[in-house]
Amino acid sequence: MAQQPQRRDFRCFHRLRVRWAEVDMQKIVFNGHYLMYIDNAMSEYWRALGLPYDASMHALQGEMFVKKASLEYHASARMDDTLDVGMRCARVGNSSCVFEAGIFSGERLLVSGELVYVFADPVAQKSRPVPEVLRQIITGFEAGEDLADVKTGDWNALGRDAGRLRTAVFVTEQGIPAEIEADALDATARHAVVYNRLGQAIATGRLLQEAPGVGRIGRLAVDRSVRGTRWGRMVLDALVDASQARGDREVQLHAQSSAEGFYRRAGFAVVGEPYEEAGIAHIVMARRF
């Protein structure tokens, strides 16, 4: 890298806290762990692109292989430090991508790094040109572009993609019986699905009519490999807008208790007592217009 990176150079960050197992006898992070931190931040970068890594690489008929990794140490991280690892793509070549990393404690740069990835055939492991769509996704992200679109519609239009996501999250991941997850209300609900630039569905939810003037949002599901970014909020905002647009005075949701903070940040407030459904703790929340 020509010069030391600064925090403002990065759009994507991964935050972590230094653990006991990562420090030496002087309570300083062992040098090799910084590369692990950067690898973890690289996974966060793919989530920020809205790309479930395995499914996306399969669709692109390739794989990203590390060709070269280099680190420069400026200062040490210590036990219990909170670090922010920034990732950015500096260049997309014919078959390679150059990524730069900066590990920060506050504004202080501790470690900078550069990783060269080569896009290649996953079987032969021979390089091939970076697909144009992937090039556009990466450069678009670095330019601040939107990388996903949210579509709303009925079950006939969106049910296939919404159902696949909901089955993966609620049935396979959470163990909810399939006969409980799918119900007759889907036929009359307004559905929302977020699609990435590969056309893959990565988040979904639905809006019901709970009562005259009252909407009810539910079945909010996000592909686990891109969870923790903004895709769930994109679905939620689309459904809130749809509820408001049809003249509802209030929209409710029956949230899993573990997601209460997420809904509070979106303007919802608790209006009922906790209860259990399908073996999972829930809470009723509402937002008035």
C-alpha cells in the first residue's frame, strides 16, 4: 500500500474483542492472529455485498483463492482491546482482486494488510476472469451504490423465494414444524423479498391485516450467511411503508424476544407480555403512524 490507511478509507468494518487465547505471555496479540482478524472481516465484506458466499460462488462458477497476504505492524493490540477491522477492495484486475485491510483501536492504526485473491475454477484451481457482475458489485459497493432491491407483491409473485428462505430459517434452523410455518394467511398477505445483484433472495417478510386500521408484520427471515447487516431492516421498512400506504394507523408484530432490540431501533415498542410460541419466546410490539 502506498500510504497507511485511515478509518475514513473504509465502508466495511468488523468489530471484535481480543480474547485470552489470542495473546502471548505479555498479553499482546500474537502476530499471526491479525491475519485471522482480517479473514473474519473478509467474511463481513461479503455480507455487506449481500452475497451468501457459497451460493454466490456456485452461481458465478468459481471461487476466490488467496494468492498473497502481507501485513505491516504499527502497534500492538492487547487483551480485552476492542478492535475495528476495515476492509476495502483497492483494485479488480482481470482475474484478481486486491483487498486492503486496516486494524484500528479507535482511530489508531495497529496493523495494515494487503490480500490478493484470484478468481479461479474451484476444481482445476486455474484462474479465470472475474465475472463482470461480480466486478460491478464490488466496485459499486466501494462507490456507495445500493446492492439490493426489495420487491413487494402477492404470494403468486414472491412465494417461491419467500417460502425457500422461511423454510431455511424457521424450519431447518429453528426447528419449527413446517405445518406451523406455512399457513393459509400467505394467500392474502403482502410479501416483501430482498434480492441481491445476482438475483438471489436474501431476506423476506409479510404484512397481514390484523384488524381494520391495524397491520401485522411477520415471518421476517434473513439468510443466515448475510445476517447482521441491513437486509432485514430493508424488508421491515418496506412492510411498514406498505402498511402506512394502505391507511393503517398502527402496525404490530409478534417478535421473537431475541430480536426485540432490532425492532426497537425501527421505532417499535413493547405492548404486551412475553409469551411462548412453537417453543420460542415472543413479545408483541407495535408502531403507530
